[in-house]
Amino acid sequence: MKKFMEEFKAFIAKGNVMDMAVGVIIGGAFTAIVNSLVGNVIQPFITLITGGGAGVGGLQIPVNEETVIDFGAFISAIINFLIVAWIVFLMVKALNRMQDMAKKKEEPEAPAEPAPVCPHCLEEVKPGATRCPHCGGTIE
């Protein structure tokens, strides 16, 4: 049992678990924003486009006195999902781009080709030089 508890503590202490917990909390807060956007901006806009008739909130079919099939709520849930999915996609894309940029900075540049060497004095000369600046010897 002691080993089990040690493994559990190690699991909880990992960064991934904490990142996931923060993500769930932020996701819950973000859901309220998305619901407000759909309920207070998108649904009235759809109602405006449809001429004030049945907007997304008015698409209901009564089954009996107590029950209705609410297509408007279903469509709102789909719109909420698409908005959240789009935001998550953009966040993941930005995170991947930042990670790629960090990897490029960490990767050492490929070593440049060694500079040509003068056959007479064995000093480095610039590529394409025809004479050595050190000894004046001709370079082929």
C-alpha cells in the first residue's frame, strides 16, 4: 500500500496533471463566455436574419403538455461546441508554433564548410581567393 501511495504522489506531482487541472478550470470558465456569446449574440442575430420569426431558441416541437423536443437548444449546443473547438484549435496551433520556434532556437546551426587553406602556408583564406593574403602564394 505504501508503494501505491508513493506512485500516486509521483503521478499527482507531474506537470501534466496540474496542466490538465488548470485546463479544466479554465474550460469551465470559458464555457460561460461561449454560452453568453451564443445566447446573447448569435441567437438574436439569427432571429434578426429570419425576420423575427423562429430563431434558434424557438425551434420546439411539443410532444405533450410537459415535454417538448427543443431543436433550438440542440443547435445552440452545436454552435457552442464549434466555437470551443475552434478556440482550442487556434490555441493548440499557436502552442505548436511556439514550440517549433523554441526548437529552432535550441538546434545548433549546421557547421559551415571549412574555409579553404593555402597550400603554401596552411592559413585559412576566403573562398574564391586566388592569392593567399598571408604569404601571397597562388591558390588554385
